[in-house]
Amino acid sequence: MEQAFVYVVPFMGIIGLIVMAIKSAWVTKQDAGDANMVELAGHIAKGAMAFLRAEWRVLTYFVIIAGIILGWSGTLIETSSPVIAVSFVIGAFFSALAGYIGMNIATKANVRTTQAAKTSLKNALNVSFTGGSVMGLGVAGLAVLGMGSLFILFYNVYVVSTGADVNGLEMSKALEVLAGFSLGAESIALFARVGGGIYTKAADVGADLVGKVEAGIPEDDVRNPATIADNVGDNVGDVAGMGADLFGSYVATILASMVLGREIVSADNFGGIAPVLLPLVIAGLGLLFSVVGTLFVKIKTDNDSVQAALNKGNWYSIILTVIASYFVIDYMFPEGDLVMIREGSPSFTKMGVFGAVFLGLIVGALMSIITEYYTAIGKKPVNSIVQQSSTGHATNIIAGLAVGMQSTVLPIIVLAAGIYGSFLFAGLYGVAIAAAGMMATTAMQLAIDAFGPIADNAGGIAEMSGLPKEVRERTDILDAVGNTTAATGKGFAIASAALTALALFAAYVGLAGINTIDIYKADVLAGLFIGAMIPFIFSSLAIAAVGRAAMDMVNEVRRQFKEIPGIMEYKAKPEYEKCVEISTAASIREMIPPGAIALISPIIVGFAFGPEVLGGMLAGITVSGVMMGIFQNNAGGAWDNAKKSFEKGVEINGKMEYKGSEAHKASVTGDTVGDPFKDTSGPSMNILIKLTSIVALIIAPHISEGDGHGHAKVEQEIIKEIKVETNKELVSIEELKVD
């Protein structure tokens, strides 16, 4: 029974995918509206697929070349294998598939949400959230199925078939090969997120600057040549890019916990693999309870709070996952102390492991609450930006920057407390499993996140179709909540990146054969500064790319207004496809440099200066990247909702201000500045942090100090000593005398 338990993991992934298929079929059956609406939705879907095909063509070359290099490197050391290339390709494929699933359902759900909004907000939420849940369940289902199936395969091939020790080099080899899956997922995620982010913001900024500011026409007006590209961008950036992003983050978090779990000696009924298996089981449980959570996201009337309904579903999934985790950990882990085979690591109990999982879920929930406070309409931070919009564009920008910087304080305190607390519960494994606990309900988090872009698209279709005002008002309510949930989702992802990076960092130190990273050393301190710089140059490249692409878009929109007579009078149709082509070409061209920095910098530093300097660089990237991610995500989200506050009117200095006022125009400028912050550069920070750590983990055995196997010999001696039993209890680490 216990030995077969491992097969439950991919089965849970299959259940998630089956529910996803059922929900997808339900969305597809909903009414898509009149012929004009269907035609507009068709343009959006066609443009989105054109981008994905162009992106996939470029990434196919990358995957082939990287796979060949990985396969060759797998022949050089004992703890790897050429099979790592196959694992890498599968991870890349699953990541791309996760993005496609999200984009495919989003381009169907958008127009159906518009049609549903004709009747009620309740129906519009039902369609848009169900579309989002398809993406969430697809991403989590693929991750659980992929990681679970590959682990079973590699575990049986490298460990079971050879009769090897589950804490030995063979298990390390199995997990090193499995790391290829995570590397493939994160690599595609980075390019998808950056490329999609450049696309969507180039179109959005171009459409806003010429359409709303210069021409004075409403957002998503059918006369704006960039409006189709703008709506396409919502899908390729906020949906496909986000799907690949969360898939990669989910997988990296599970991997980090599994790698550290290999270092725990556990006299359990699962052959000693309970610490390695637990992250997969928690991910599967989180997937199933996310399905349950989606059932509670409902409103009864148009006056009910959409945010409250989403929060209710989220809390149900979190609470159920916590309860189930307690019983699963109690079942899987033995009584008594658990000991890591790493010198100086504290012993802990199975209840310490549960405490870390519980703490991870609490940290994730707190990060969402804090982010919601800083980005939601009606809250003090957003209102401060609204008030300062009355004195012009500059004061709006100043207020937004201040809010973004201030918003780093509480999340960092929560993260620091989470890291320290989870370490007290279960050492370094506790930090890793806390991240796994936080990411357990990714399916629900992503469903909440993905419904926003669908609602945004629905509003665009309503505007372009000339539907009654109340339809757009309903979609705007969903869109405004979606801006907040998108920001909370990004805050959630960056928090998981911090915990996961620390776990990957700890695993890297072990594989690299080093005990400490001494910043008193000049070269290590230099590496720390280089690492802290990388998120800044990465952000610079991403934001500058948006600026360049937006300039091309602005010039094209101006050209069409000038050269195509009758656009403003609805007598001529704009050349939408020209703007789609500009965004596609620019995003594919501009996504390469930021991606290259993330992939190549750890390789150069590691091989040129050694593992300790690379460790310093990873620490710099993690700390700097977390700060940059929180700042940019929250500043952009606050700017966006400050602009949307003018939809219903805001009181400034005793006077009501609405769309079209000077204060509103200042808020549009702030939103335009915030767009690349929150949708291109900011959300890429968590991928940058994890990707550089995974690259370092994979090259660690190649640059390891000493015999090339880290502390392999010492580990084997420690394992032998720990497995000496006295009265059925493991000898504590303090009693070991290992030379």
C-alpha cells in the first residue's frame, strides 16, 4: 500500500485535467453573442495565435540547442545523465502547453463574458472565472502530472532498479535529471512572460497615448487601430505568459523541496522517500482542494462584492489544504527526530514539517492581503495617487513611485518572519516545504488571477461592439477587481520565489561542495554586487523594449489616423493587422537580451570564478529581485486602479472628478508608466530569481570544489551513522562523530 502511494500523485494531476476539460467544455457552450462580437473575438484569437506561433518558432531553436548542450554535460559527471536533455524538452513543452491552454480558453471566454454581462454581473463573473479556473487547473494539473510521472520513472530507473540508498548519489542523480524539467519550464516561462509582456504593453501604451490622450476617444474604441493588438496583448501577456510563468514557479518550488528532502534520513514506510515525495503530494492535494474552492466563487446580485467571492473561494482552498496536510504528514512521516545529512543542520519532527507547511500557507495569504491593500480601489494608497492626480501628471508619478516603494516594507517583514519561522520548524527543509505549501493552491490563485484579463478583453469587445453602457460597467467592475487580483497573484509569486530561491540556494551549496559563502572575501562581495545589479539591468532592458515597441505603435496609429480618411467618422476600418504585426515582431526581437542575461550570467560567473562567488551572485539576485518585483508590481497595480477610480467618479478637494477631467488625464499617464512595471518587468523578477538558481543547481556538480562530488563521501558516512537505530529511534545528529 505504502509503496504504491507514490502513484497517487500523477493520478491527482489527471483528476485536475479532467475537471479542467469539463469546465472548458462548459465555457465553449455559452452564447458568444452576435456576429459582430464573434468577428471581433476572432480577430483577437487570430492575433494571439500568430504571436504564439512566432514565439514558438524562435524558442524551438533555443530548446534544441540547450537540450544538446545539457545532454552532453550529462555525460561528464556521475550525478547526471544525458537523459536530462529529454527532461528539459518535456519541461519546455509542458510550459508552452500550459500557456496555450490558458490563451485558448481566454480567447473563447472573453466574448462569452461580454454576452453574459448583458444580463447580469453574476453571469459575467461565472463565465470569466470559469475560464480562469480552466487555466489554473490546466497549469497545476500539468505540473503535478509531469513532475509526479517523471519522478516515478527516474526513481525506479536510478534508485530502485540498482538497489541504491535513497539518500545516496543515485537519488541525487534522479533529482538532477528531474531538474532538467524545471529548467525547461522556467526557460520557456521567462521568454513567454517577457515576450508577452512587451507585446501587451507596447500595444496598450500605443493605444492609450494616441487614442485616449491625443484623439480623445474611449479606451478600446473600434476606431483605434491598436485596439485589437491591445486586446491580443491581454491574452499573450497576462494569460499565456502568466500561465507559463506560474507553471515554471510551481515546478521549481516542488523541485527545491525534493532536492533538500533527499538529504533527510527518514525511517518511514515509503522506503525512506517520504521527505522527497511530500512536496508532490501537497501539490496534488492543493490542486484537488482548489477545485473545491472554485465552487464557492459566486455572487447573487450585482451589488455583491466580487472580491469577497474570490477571497472566499481562496480561503476555502487554503484551509482544506492545511487540514489535509496535517493528516498526510502524520501518515507519511515516522515518529521521533528527522535528521538531515548536512553538517550543522538541526533535527526536527514531523509536526515541525507540518508547522512549516502551515506557515507557508499563512505567508502566502498575508502577501495577498497586503498586496490587495496597496493596489485595491478605495484603499488609502490608491486614493493618495488619485488625490495627487489633481495637481498634474508629475505629482501622480511621484505618488505612484512612493506607494510602490512603501509597499515593500510589510511583505519583506512577512517574508523574513516566514523564512526564520520555517527554519525553526524544520531547518532548510522547512523553508523549502513552506514554499511548497504556499504554492499548493496555485490552481486557485491562478484562476483568480486569470479571470481579470478575460474580463478586460470582455470590456474591450463590449466597447468595440457599441453595446449598452451597463454592459461595459459590469465588465469594468470585474476588470478593476482583476487588476487587484493580478497584483496579489504577482506578490504571491514573488514571495514564493524568495522562499524557493533560498531552498535552491541551500541545495546548490551542498552540490557545489562549499560550506559557507564568506562576504569578507573580495571576490564573493563583488559577486554579491553583480547579482544585485542584474535585476536592474534586466528591468531596464524589458522596460526600454516596451518603450521602443510603443514608439513604433504610436507612429503607426498616427499614420493611420492621418492617411486613412473616415476612421474617426466610422466610415473606414483601421488596419488592425499592421499593429498586431508591429507588436509581434517587437516582442520576439526584444525578449532575447533579458532572457540571455538570466541564462548565461550564472554560467559565466560559476565557471570563471568558482562556486562561492556564484553563491554570492545568487544572493544578490534574490534580495534585489524580490525588492524590485514587489515595488514594480504594486506601483503598477496602484497606478492602474487609480485611473479606474475615475470611472464612477472621485471626490478631490470637495469636487467630483470623472473620466475626461484633467486629473483623469494625469492618472492615464501614471497608468501608462505603470504598465511595463506590472506586466513586463515586475512579474519577470520571480522567474529571473528561480531560473538563475536552477541554472546554478544544474552546473553545481561541474564547478564543485574538491573531488567533483561535493561532500559525497562525507554524506555516505553520515548516512551510515544516522541509520544506526537504538530502540527503534534514530540516533540524533548531536551524537554522531563524523571525521
